[in-house]
Amino acid sequence: MDWGFIFTASVSYALGALTVAYCLAAIGLNLQFGYTGLLNFGQAAFLASAGYGMAVMVTTFELSFWVGITVGLLATLALALLLGLPTLRLRADYLAIVTIAAAEVVRLVVRSVKFKETLGGSDGLQQFANRFYELSPLSDGFGINFGPFLFSNQELWVMIVGWSLVALFSLITFLLARSPWGRILKGIREDEDAVRSLGKNVYWYKMQALMLGAMMAGFGGFIIGIFFNAVSPDIYATALTFAIYTILILGGAARVAGPILGAILFGFLFQFVNVTLSEAVNADYITFLDSSQTAQIRLVLVGAGLMLLMIYRPQGILGDRREIALDAR
Amino acid sequence: MPADSADTTDAADTTVAVGETTSRKEVATAALADVAREPGAAKPDPVLVADGIVRRFGGLTAVNVDHVEVQRGAITALIGPNGAGKTTFFNLLTGFDKPDDGTWSFNERPLNGVPPFRVARMGMVRTFQLTKVLSKLTVIENMRLGATGQRGERLFFGLIPPLWRSQERDITARADDLLARFNLDSKRAEFAGSLSGGQRKLLEMARALMVEPELVMLDEPMAGVNPALTQSLLGHVKDLREQGMTVLFVEHDMDMVRDISDWVIVMAQGAVIAEGPPLEVMSDQRVIDAYLGAHHDLSLAEVAAEEGIDAPELLGTHDSTPSPKDAS
């Protein structure tokens, strides 16, 4: 068991491109769920629509990378509008049902055989992010060392752009949460009829929160696609949405830094469990598992962790118990 | 002797207040003096007019109001037994529910199909029977939320504090004034969820005033409020009239209705059955019948005799079971 290796692998993952993507999605969800109380269980669909919007434009239609980004964002906003128009009139629990179903619909459509020519079916689409890597100011080479941590040039470039976006969106959230606009969102989370009776157009504010959150999550979708230089439908399954919820609740909903802390901690633990288990299996400390099963075990642990969080600390690490929308007990 | 001087000032204030109360109350009373004491009576200066409002829930007709007018600048009480349709009528008027039929207007502007938030912006603001304070927001944030026309409520303006900060200061000043008037200034920074039931009622009323309404609609403002606070709430409601607002409120407590209202509208089984000044309405036979039942002062045996049925049958008892009277 090489604890040094386990530690560096976990930290690298916790700061890496995938964590950034999850973090962006969690920032969007924080706006929707943390501040406005919208139970959006279809966050994966917003990441998918952005990722696929970009990939289809570049790979299938051979248009420029920037057209891809624009179309990806428009697709995300359009999906939010389409989902929001009928569902934002519903009570919170029904919104959850509709969004989780919609997310599955999106995933099944993009992986369908019918649209294989355009959307790539279950194989997805590849090689659309080359232009992004050409923009990298980092010199060619195998990678850059930070002490014991090694990142490839490509991942480092994704990380720089990604964490900058995290900083930008966190600043936006910070400003909005303190503004009269954010006050209305928090009011809606508490009791939307009361807010209505004070002359606020609740439906429109919920729509704004859904669309803005979806757009932020869309950037998470870009990051995942760019990092793998590929999109495939099964990345965007409901498990992704639940991972994002776990991140948000772990860090603390309705807190600006909640998604950041949550994503880093979640990334660290996720990888730590994985690497530790496979090291232990390789070293024959654990004999009842084989190395292909360790990746599944960590998903089981994510589920168990989410349950324990909801029961014992629904406000997360940074949250204030008196202030959050979650009341599991 | 600071205590004494304080007393004198208080006394002076009260006299002035009483004087004003009388004047505004007199204006309202005088305006309503010649109004016919009948359901749907026309008022000299109505702020709210409703016509043929019908709301059915399946087979049940919850509200069926032919015509009703609410006088501007007066305190009008809407009373009636449980299930009379008062709250449903409130919901219909404020857009929170849609009637199956009917038209209604506020300041002669039709309100059919107008969503609740727009009704509020037009100057007709309501409170709720079950208080809706935003419990995870502080008291002052609850108040600020009530102000309309805030620049910072637009997404892109919200991002740039200098665009809304000065307006926020004005709103906060107004909110603090209201909080002081409602004796909530000490709770300013606390979460609204930590307030007592009565304080929540006060906060909800104060928050409604932040909208600067013309017509305040209070749904059971006294429900669940302890007697000590009732007096202060009553004072606040009267105060609204003094400031030129119109008040329409639903209430069960007859003492309160008698004390503060200028006009009373009585609903029973969805319809308006009587109207008039409080004292006259309360002695109206139709109202007494609606509240207590037409035969409230007869024994069941007498009712049975009147209706020509056997008393035991009416009571649902058999000959073998002794009646309560026998048992005692």
C-alpha cells in the first residue's frame, strides 16, 4: 500500500478537470435548489445539452468550436425554457418528477439508433475540442509537476479555464444572493404565495433562476466534453445529477462557497476510496473483491454518504441549520 | 420626574389620536349612513365592486355573490359562519383562485384574469389566514421584500450594487419606521421563524404595508393572537383607516367586529345575506339564523312539533334510550 500515491492521486483528482465540471454544475444547482428551492433533478440533461450542442456542431457539421459553444449554450437555455414553461407552475415535488423524467428522455434520445448519424448513438462524438487545446498558452510537453502532483498540459489548461469560470460564477452568485433579486428567490423558497401577494412575478423569477442555473451547469457540460474530447450519452445519467446534489448538500446549500468545498471534498473522497480499495485488492488485503468491482463500491458509498448527510447534517459543512430548505427531520 | 412627563405626552398623543379617529370614523360613518341595509347595497364611493361571482368545487357552490361593493376609506368586516366561503371569496378577489363566473373591479379597473402579483401591484394587498412569514429570512428582509418597484429586483441590475443601494437605503428606512410602529424593531435582525404567532401576524401586516396598498385585505388577523396583543392589533387596523387606506377583513370575533368596523357584510353558504353597520347587522334576524340556526331558541321537541315529526326520530334515538334530559 503506497499511501503517498493514494494521497497524491486523490488530491489531483479533487483539483482536476472533472471536479471543476461537477463544481460548475453544483453552482448552477445551488441557484436553483439552494436559493430558489426548485427541486431540479434533471441537471444532467443541462450538461448533456451543452456538451452535445458543442460536439454536434463541430464533429457532425464541421463548424467552428465557437459556433459549438454558442449552440451548446442556446440548447441549454432552450431546454430550460422548454422544461420550465409547463413545470414551474407545479408544486416542488412534481417538478422533481418531471425533471428526472426529462433528463432520461434527453439521454435516451441522444443515444438512440435513429439519430446515430447526427448524435453518434451510444458511442457518442469525439474530437471536437482540438481548437480549445490549440489556444493553450502552455508549452508542449508531457506535463507539469507541482511538487508530487503531475498534471498533463491539456488537463492543466482545462483546469485554468474551469477554475476561472468557477470564480466568475461564484462572484455572480455572491452578488445576486445579496441583491433584491436574490431576496425574491429566497422568499420563493420559503413561501411563493406570500411573495406573490407582495406583487412579485414568481413564475418569471423561477424561470430566471432555472435558466441561469442551467447555463452555469452547461459550462460544466463543456468542461466534461472538452476534457475527454468526447461526449457519450451514459456520462449524463441520473447518477451524475445525484453526485451534484451530494456535492451541494455536502458543502452547504445556499452558501456561495458550498459547491466549491463540496466538489473538492467529494472529488477527494471519491478517488480516495477508489484508489485505496484497488491498492488493497492488489496487495491482497481485501480478498472478497476484485479490482473491477472497486469502482462500483464507491457509487454505493456515495449513496450511503448522501443518506447519512441528509439525516445527520442536512445543512452541510458551511450551512446554517436555521436557514436551509432541507428539513429531513 | 421623567415618568410623569412621559405620561403626559402619552395622554396628549392619545387625545390627538382619538380626535383623528373620530373624524375619520365619522367621515366613514356619515358616508355609509344613507346606504340601504340590504345585501348588495350600492355605496357612495366604492373602491371594490364584484358582480355575479360564482365558484364551484365539483358539486359544491362555495361562493355565489350577486353583487357587493366596498366603500373607500372605511373598515369593512366580512363575517359569516365556518364554511360560508369568506376565504374563498378573498382568494377569488385577489387572483389566487379563479371563479367559474363573474366580474369584479378595483378602482374601476377590471380584475378578471389578472394574476395575483399584478393585483397586489395595483394596490390591493392581502394577508393570509395561516400566516405566511418567510421564516428563514430575517424580519428586516421580510419587510424589504414588500417594497415594490425595486431596481435591484432585475437580474442584471441586481449584479451591480451601486445601482440599487440608495433605493435599498430608502426602503430600509421605511421598513424600520413600520417595524417601530408595530413594536417589532427589537426583532429586526432575527429570523422571522423565531417570532411568536401574534408577532408573525404583526409582521405580515407591516410587510403588506410596504407595498403601499390602497386596499388592505386581512384574512382573520386575530386568529391565534393572545388577548394582550389583540388590542394593539386592533389599534393598527384602525390606524390604517386613519392613513386613508381601505380595510376589508374576515373575522370571527364579534367583539372585534363591533369595535372597529364601519360596515359589516355577512356571508352564509357562499352568498351575501345581510349588510349594515355592525350593531344593526348583529340584531338582524337573518344573521342570527345563519350563525345559530333558525331554531336555536327552540328545543328539539318544539322544532319537531313545528315540522310535524317525532322527536325521537329527529334525535336519532330510540324509545329505549333515555334522552339527556332524563339522565340529568
